[in-house]
Amino acid sequence: ARERFDRPVDMEPVLLALDGFQDRILGYARVRELEKKLPKGTGELLRTICLRGEVRRSDVKAIMGVSERTARSVFGRLLESGVIGSDSDRGPLYLGFPMYCVGYYFPDLFPTGVN
């Protein structure tokens, strides 16, 4: 039998711990950069997207301090992996939440280090 909930689930702010969210995004990127799974500078890009909500593709080069070609390669890989998203081929980039990242982003909700 299914359980029925008559009231919305109360999501405790402590579980999300949004005050440390930027640090956890940077930590995730740092780990992946050291593993050579993400290019150096990815953390700064993700942090900037987190702060702004979205960034234009043309801004990635300046944010990461890389060439246009490298910037396109980086955000292409991040889009493929779901770490960032976009609503169109030319649209702004926003933060993605693939399952393998959520353990880093929200360690009190998911097991830490989920790959």
C-alpha cells in the first residue's frame, strides 16, 4: 500500500546547508581536476554560474582565463556530463545537478563522494 502524505515535506535548511554550497562546488571541481576528469579552472566557472545563476557562453573564456577554443571544449564537456546545462545551442549556461554530483553538493542529503 502507498503511504499518503497530507502535508508537504518540510525540507530542513540544515540538510541543504546552502551557506557552504559554493565551497562544496569548488571542492567537487578541485577533486575532479586533480583526477584529470575536469580541466583546470572548472571550479571558478561553476562558482561563477552558482553566483550569477547563469553565464553567457562568451563569458567562459574570461572567467576561466583560457582561449576561446579551450572554453568551448570545456563547456562542451560539462554540458555532455550534465554538470552544466543550457536550454539551447547558444543559450546561457546554468548549473546542472547530475546524480554523481549531488553527494558533493548536498552531503547531508546524499552519501558523500557519490561518483
